[in-house]
Amino acid sequence: MNMLFLRWLSVLLAAFIAGKLITKLKMPSILGWLITGMILGPHAVGLMPQEVIDSQWYKLIITWMQCAFGLMLGTELIWKKIKNYGKALIVTTLTQSLGTFLFVSLVFGVVFYFTKVPVYLAFAFGGIALATAPAPALSIVQEFHTSGPVTNTLIPMAVLDDIVGIAVFFTVNSFIARTVSGGTVPLYMIPVMIFLPVIIGAVVGFVAGKILQNNLGKISTLTVLLIGITLTAAIGLILNKTVFTNIALNYMLMGVAFSAVFSNLLSEEKLNELVNWFHPILAVSLLAAIVDLGAPLDYHLILGAGLYTFIYIVSRICGKYGGARIGAKLTKMPVTVQKFLGFTLLPHSGVSLVFTGIISSVLATSEPELATIVTGTIAAAAVINEIIAVIAAKKGFELAGEIKVK
């Protein structure tokens, strides 16, 4: 274990250096982190082998960091700020998420009809496509200190998008499972998967918030936060291991709820101080999360990408950008949000690979050839899309005037 742990740390160090180097090309650090994970991961150099990714200690660390990463979102979910968006935020979230689901499903429905593939598989692609991985775009927010309407819309939308994504995907998963007569996630479990992580995080966050209202120093404040994150993640781990054996509660959603609750209990001054103190821990968590995102990606898939992969990437981009633009325009959100929010919603790979694994396991027993279509298409798309998406997200913030180009 010690040697594997050191190899993982060396990959993180290499990713950090790569991130610094790539900023010289006016690209975001995350692109360097992502590419380093892919190059040093199990499908290329192998400095970070599959043995690391499969190890229990690594999964525990990443779980904790996913929960910690939630603080980046949760500390921005101040009710006084987001209530100004209200209806506009909800409508735009629904148009870009459900719009992507419907558009990608429709495109693949037509394609599969003519290629003699069961049309119901189109909904699998739609269900995978609507989800957004918030880490890449939010790491750009963190690195370049972006501020403005697009940033202010993206942060709460990332949380709402996760909720919609979970609800739609597992509904589709249940539908497909019933169609192929395999296993299924009962429909009543969908609200449980959405609300239970929120409840867990909120309860721990309320207790932490009451403690943080006292005049604590830096060390005591960070101790309360670290204990709160650990307790939240531990409850999730125990429930996932003992109760929800076929599904997994969302750790990032727990972290978001945890931090959102305590953030609304603190004064703005105290919260800003807390965020500044926590920043180094958040930065390491982001780095590890992005490397973890890149490591499973196989660069060989770029060469083997076929027509389905191309159709998937293009139709998803159209759905995300078009849906965001339509929703923002209908609700009269700022012009920059209408034009550029869609670019920040393109990162996808971490969520897409998780959803792909779930769908593929449902199809594998009865329809293995369909499982192969889904796995091959999304895996190749994850590699190609993520590089495009990181560049597009940074450009979106730049065009919106929310990032300073040095």
C-alpha cells in the first residue's frame, strides 16, 4: 500500500506541475490535470495503475474529497443571493437538462431506427447525456476567480442539474431494466436518492453551523469543518455499504447540503474568512478529483471513435447549449448568460462513466451487444468531449467578460 500511495502522490505532483505549465499557453490548469491523469493512468504509462483505483484506501480518500468538493458549491448557495434568480434558474436548469435528454434521445432514436438497433436504447444515451460534471467548470471559477451573471447562475445550477440528472437517469434505467427483464432500481428509490443525501448533509451542517457561530480561531474552525465532512462522508459510506447495495448516494450532494446549511447560518464576513482558510484543502480535493476523472480514460479510444461517438458529442453540445440559451432567453436572464452559459455546461465525463457503468450492467446479461454499444460510445466520447469541454468552458467565461485574460 505504501508504494501505491506514493505513486498516487507522485501523479498528483506531476498533475500540479502540468497544470502550471499549461497555464503558460493560456489554458486552464484543469486541462493539465486531466491529461496527466490520462497519460499516467492504467491505460498509458501506468504510474497510477488500476490497482490504485480499485484499492479501498483510494476509494475512501476520493469519497472524502468528493464530499469536501461540495463546499465549493454549498458555500455559494446563500439564500439571499439565489432567491433573486428564482423561477429563471429553475426554468433554465430544466430546459438545458431535459432539453438535452429529449434532443439526444430523439437523434439516437432516428439513428437506431435506421440501423436496426432497438430504439429504447436511445433513451439510455439521453439519460447519460443530460448530466453535467461540475468539477471542471467550477475549477476554472476557482482558478481564475470568475465573477458575474454566468458564474452566479452556474453555481446553483450545478446542484439543481445533479438532482434532475439523478431523477431522469434512474427513471430511464428502471424503464430499460424492465424492458430487458433484468434487475431494476425501484421507482420509489429515486426520491430517496435525491433527498437522503441532502438530509444527511443538512443535519450535520446544522450542527456544524451552530458551533461555527462561536468565535473560533483558524485551527478550531478547520477542525469543525474536517470533522463535519468526515462524519457526512462516513454516514454515506455506511448507508451505501449496508442499505443501498445496488445504487450509490451522491457524496458531492451531501457535501453541498452540509456546507449550504452552515453557510446560511454564518455572517458574510465569517463565511468569507472560513472559505479562505479552507481554500488549500479545496484546491487539493479539486486536483485529486480531476486526476481521478482522467485516470480511467483510455486515449486509444480517440482513434477508435466511430459515428455513434461523433453523433453523441455533437447532439449533447446542441442540447446543452440550445437548452440553456432557450431557458435563459425565456426568463430574460442577462444576455451573457443567454449566450455563454451553455459552454460552461459541457464537461461531462465523470458522471457519464458512472451512469454508463450502471446502464451497461443492466444490459450485460440479456443484451450484451447493446451494452457494448453504450460502453464503447460513451467511453470514447468521455475522452474527446472532456478536452473540448474544458477549453469551451474557459472560453465561455472569457467571452462573458468574467475572466481576465493575462
